[in-house]
Amino acid sequence: MPGFQRALARMFSSVAAPAVVMSFVAINGAHAADAGDVAEGMRLFMQKGNCQACHGWAGDGRKTDNQMPDGANLRETKLDRANFVMIVKCGLPGTSMPPFDRFAYSDGRCFGKKEADLKAQGIKLADPPATLQPREVELLADFAFAKIVGKGALDRAKCAEYWGGPTEVCNEFK
Ligand code: HEC
């Protein structure tokens, strides 16, 4: 079961989880990100959000920090944009994926749960390296869906394109 469903099943009875998942799936219209937004999203992925520490700079799950938990391979995620955004904001309670919305579990905006509810259920929340504004999460999604999600494993050419030109880190690829 993907982490998303597992986290929901932990918070709700497994019978209710599919219904909850459906209610969070927003309409996912075509969304063309502009290059500036993608570049800004990439910076957030590498720096402020430090997603790369757990998910790898390529988002392929090869984390850049050995001390960090193993993040999911985002190149292979089946999530659509709306659920991607929700997971970044709300995290996956009970796993090492932290919530990045500062108010995530303060007012029920995430799965209708507050911090006290999760505590009462014995479900732990990971601490985010930083909190992100809703707009920053959208930029991250612009970047992820332009450069990572569904893009397959990197080779040297794709790596160069990813970094906007040939880069030393690409030498490991054929
Ligand atoms: C401290 C480590 C850590 C950091 C930092 C982190 N993640 Fe995660 N993330 C995880 C782990 C671990 C999972 C998998 C949880 C599970 O399924 O058990 C995950 C899962 C996800 C998923 C769900 C993937 C799927 O297919 O179910 C998304 C999307 C995601 N992370 C995006 C991000 C983004 C974007 C950032 C940066 C803003 C980020 N993560 C930062 C550890 C991290």
C-alpha cells in the first residue's frame, strides 16, 4: 500500500480511508508552469524545504544525507498534483515525511485532525526542516511535475537538462 494510504489508514479506520482519499482529491486541471516558477521550486526543493536530504537531489529516493530517513522515490509516485500538494502541506503522519504547512494540525485543515487528536491516537508527526507558504508549496509542485514526477530514472543527458547544463554530478551517469 502506498505511504499515503497507509498514513490515512492509521488516522482513520481502514474502511473510511478510501472515502477520505476521494474527498481530498481536487480537480486537477492542466497547469503549465513557467520556467521561473520551476527554477524557484527547484531552489525550495534543494534548500529551504531540504527535500533532497531524504528524497535525493533527483527526487529518486537516493538521499543526500545519510543521517536522514529514506524518502520515497518521487519519480515513480502515482500522486496527482493536488495530492502531492496536500502531502507536502500535511506530511504523512506516522512516517518521517513532515508537514510543511505551519498550521497543518492546528485547525483541522489536514484530514480534519489536530495535533491533540494524533497524539491521542499515538501517531507521531515528523518535524519539518522549515515551514513553507502555500505559494511555495505550489512552486515545489510546479518543479516536481516539470522535472521529477513520471520522468523516469536519470541518464547523463537528462541529468544535464535537469541542472540546466552539463554538471559534475552528472558524470556518474552513462
Ligand atoms: C526528513 C525526511 C523528509 C523530508 C525532509 C521530506 N520528505 Fe517527503 N517523504 C519522506 C518519507 C520517509 C516519505 C515516505 C513515507 C512513507 O510512505 O512511509 C515521504 C513521502 C513523500 C511524498 C509521498 C510520495 C508517495 O508517492 O506517496 C511526497 C509527495 C513527498 N514526500 C514530498 C516531499 C517534498 C516536496 C519535500 C520537501 C518540501 C519532502 N518530501 C521532504 C521523508 C521526507
